[in-house]
Amino acid sequence: MNRKQLLIFVSILLGTFSYAQEPTKWRGPNSNGIYNETGLLKKWPASGPEIVWHFDNLGVGFSSPVFAEGKIYVSGMEEPTGYIYCLTLEGKLVWKAPYGEEFHASYPGSRASPVIAGGLLYIFSGQGVLTCLDANSGSEVWEKDTFKDLGGENITWGVTETVLVDGNIVYCTPGGKNNNIVAFNRHNGDLMWKSPGLGEKSAYCSPLLIELPSRKLLVTNTARHIVGINASNGKLLWSYEQTNQHSVHANTAIYNDVGLFCFSGYGAGGVKLKLSADGSSVSKEWVNSKLDSRMGGAVLVDGYIYCSGDYNREWRCVDWKTGEEKYVDKSIGKGAIIYADNMLFLYSERGDIAIVEATPEQFKVLSKAKVELGTAQHWAHPVIDDGKLYIRHGQALIAYKIK
């Protein structure tokens, strides 16, 4: 038995007896931008929150860090190769490991965040290759080229999907005519099912898994539609047309109490859909074309949606039930948003970080600071972990003390 076979055997053995470590997820523990931290500072010093440490050698990229087993994992590119960087919680490099060619054309750099589950790490490159590494050492366990092997097709700015792991399955979207959305055995890379979907290319987003009483539903965007897939077998259950100028739908949908909010930029805006009880169909509840965040996400807090726009550059608060607008504000540039401890944490494309009170009454800025470290675009989504706000700006990962 060679080393790769041994790693696969051990991972299957561990997965059989226990599933102690929940897989990391894109945009927080429930994939909705909500972080369960409390006791956070309600006001920062005039110079901004204290920088506890920063690591300045990530390579280029736009991905966010994830946290597992007392380590930090983040992707980056040292042209043209993509790497996973494993750091201590104090910002010291433990190891870095290559995972293959990354996207190095327009806006070069790593796109996806890694996913850690049960000692294994999964990264989907901008070139359509899904790689599984040992999370303790960075050694390769298996890989699948979803373009060459499954007929997937790349998109203008490279695949930008943080894959989703559930139990022994890893889901991703090659965007091919026949193998549009697929499920792999996460331990050995065997194909478990394939779905033709609507045969459209992928759309830069990361999928959402919804657990209903009767089934698990996988929701994602492809180039021109929102699609609902039976997660157990890949059957397409429903689709809803959502189009924009460049087929960019980079935001993960938000689900709450049979409601599903899907939104994208270039003026497309947001639509709230109502799921049937078994998830087999949807109906439209309302549309708001001004909720057109291109890639900054949104959060749902106490019955209100908060996000910024793209063509509509303001920050907005909208009633979840009705779509009614509660406020509009443009004092901070558009960007990414997350939530914790009754505060909205904003990271603007101008390089500002800010905390805003999470209330529909007004856009009340509590504190604001400038991200001075790092390079290139301010596009990565912020992350909160153990009282620290993590900002990835190009080659730098910055840990701010916010508790």
C-alpha cells in the first residue's frame, strides 16, 4: 500500500467511526455571514482596532481564511501555482503546500477558500481542479480535474467556488453540459452522482445546503438560473431565471423559514423565493432590483436584510417579509458584510473596515478604520474567530483585536 492509498484508508476509517469535526463553511458556521461571537468592542480606538499580528507572504488571492483544529488555512498563488498556507493562531507559518495551477489571467490569484473536514482539506482551483490534501501535512490525497475528466468549462474570471462538504460527500459545480453539478466521495474522490442541471456554466458562487424534513436541498446559481438540486441523487427539482450582463452570481443564497433570498450584481438585484414544504418547487414573493451586491454577500438579522449594491452602490436595509426598504446610506463604499454581537462588520472596496449598529432604524457607524497593509483589491470577505477580526488583503492576512 503506497502513501496515497494509506492516507485514503485512514481517512475512511476515521470517517466511519466518528465525525467529530464539523466541516468549515464559506461565510461562517451556517454559511450566512453570521458569527456567534459576543462581548465584542462597540467602539474602536481612533487609529482602528489593534493589529495583533499580520502575515505578509500569502501570495496573491481573494480568498478568506478558515479555522480548524487550532490552525488557520488560507489559499494564495505564487504564479502560476496555488498554495495552501497553514498558520498557527499566532500567525506563524506551519507549512505551505502546492495544489496545482491557479487562475493567472484577468485578476490573477486564488479564489476559493479551503474546506477542512475530519483531517482532510479540499480546494477547488480557478482552473477547475478539485484537490484533497491531508490537513495536517499538506500531502495530496486525491485530485479530480473537473474540466478534463467531466467536461466542465471555465468562466471569464476563473472558477470561484468554495466547495461544500456534508458527511462523506463533497459537492462542486464543473459547469459542463452533462456533468454540471457533481458529488464526490470526499475520502477517495469517487464520483457519487452527476447532474446535468440546465447545462449552463458555473457562476462564481458557492452552494448552500438546506436541510428540510423530507430531503436535503442543494441551492446554487449557474450562468442564467438559480437551481435546486436533490442532494442525495443530483435530480434537478426546480430552476428560476436570474440573469445579468456577465453571468456573475457570486453570492451564496440566504435561507430562513421556507424563504430563499438570491441576489447578484450588475443591476440584477435580489429575489425572495418561497420553497414548498418538500423543496420540490419555488414561487416568487418579491423582487428588489436595488439589492444588487456583486460579491459582498448579505446578512439576515432579526427580520431584515443588510447589504450593499453594485450599480446601486449604497448600503441598504430591507424587510425580509415584504422587501420594503428601511434605509439607504452611502457614507461607506460598497463591499463585503458579516454580522456578530448586534453589529454589522463592513469591509469596503475602498479599504475601509467599519462596525455599524444592526438596526433598521438608521445606518449608524460606530467606528471606522483603514486597512493599510496588503496589496491589490479589497475583495476578500472578513472572518471573525475568537475575538479577532481577520482581513485578507492580497498577500497579507491581518488579525485585529476586537474583544
